Amino acid sequence: MSATGEQYVVDEHGNRVAIILPLREYEQLQEDLHDLAVVAERREEPSIGFDEFKKRYER
């Protein structure tokens, strides 16, 4: 097992064919992928300045 906890499944030739990750690490990767998908979807949306953002979201 490596320092980060992943384990590799190898074939009869010793080639890595799969990986076993700790569940928390897998969940974090899934969250990161979701966040990147959201960023990609919203890439063409107009942006606003920080002052406008503060006005909209002040409590």
C-alpha cells in the first residue's frame, strides 16, 4: 500500500489494471469532478464585479 492508501490490481503480467482508493478519497474526487463540470457549464455566463457581488449577497 502506498502512502496515500491506494492499492493497485494487476494482471498476470504485472500491469496495473485497476485501483482501490479509500472511500473518502474517492468521494473527494467525485466532488472535484462535479465542481469542474459546473464550472464548464457556466463558462459562458457573464461575470459580475466583486462590489456587485457584495451588494447582492450582503446580509
